[in-house]
Amino acid sequence: MPGRLFLTRDLGLTALPQPPRHNIAPGQDVVTLTTQGSQMMRWGMIPVGRVNARGRPVMETIINARSETVFDKTAFADVKRCAVPADGWYEWTGEARRKTAWAISAKDGALLYFAAIYDIWTAPGGTQLAQVATLTCPPNADVRDIHHRMGVILTAAQLDIWLGDDQEAATMLMRPMPDGTLQVAKADDVDWTAP
């Protein structure tokens, strides 16, 4: 599941110019596509209305939500759908201090659109913050040996459905990419100068 993203290409968004970013971490701002256009949002959500067993607010930040249950949980009530564009994401395997970083991207070089949810969180002092979490699903065969979950990835053609009003049609998109569509390479071997 995505825990770090990379976006090295120019998206052509003049209102949101982005330098190449090889390591986008939770807590940082990411480009987010909504029905209102493109904007920057903090990657990581504090779910609105989430409480613990004692009824106290939970302030845990969630960067990924399970697609199988996201729209059934009260913690995600009233969230809206959005997409986070990226060239790919990283996963790690191995033992602590000896982990191998893997860069995962589209085999055809296409931009990936991570299905996501967002809302506006209001801090105790009244400050408002746009926040986003990506959705996960079971992995396809390309990443199964690396991680037990992967991001729900949309194609450019599926964006209108995901961002649209039809919840049932959007739910049908919450599945792994077809096998054979992703490439996995050691992050140290990635040529970041390639187009």
C-alpha cells in the first residue's frame, strides 16, 4: 500500500507548479484532483467524528483506508472522493536496517491516479485543513510478493466515474490493477532522468 509516493513529471498545472518529488511522505501536501479542480491537500486524515471506546476524539492520522470498508465506517462519514496523481510508489521488504526499497510504477510509463477520499478537518482552534487518504485493495500479481495490499489505481478514463455522483459505479472501480500492468524495480536502480 502506498506509504511513500513519487511524482517526477510536470502535470501542467500552472496554478500548482510542482518540482520533481522523489519521496512524498505522509504529512506532506500532495496534488489532489476533485470535481472542483486541482488543489494541494495534506496526505493523512484525522477522521471527522472518530472516537475511542471512552468517547474521546481519536487524533490518529490515517494515510490509507481499506476500500472494502471505507464507505461503511462512521469515521469516514461524509468524505468525498478524489484522486492523487503519481508516477508510482515505494514499498520495502527485508529485515530492519537491511530493507530493500522497491519503486513501483506503470509498465507503460503512464501516470497513476490513486483513488482517494478527502474532507476538511477543523482543528480545535478553528483552523481548517484539507486532508486526503488513499484507498487500498488486495494486491495484483505484480506486487503480491512485495506487500499484502496495494493502492486502488485508476486510469485517466476512469477519473470521471470516480469523481462523479454514482457511488455504485465508483465502487466497481475499487479493485487491483490487472496483472502485468505494473513494473517493480529496486529504487536504487531507477533512472530518475528518464522521461
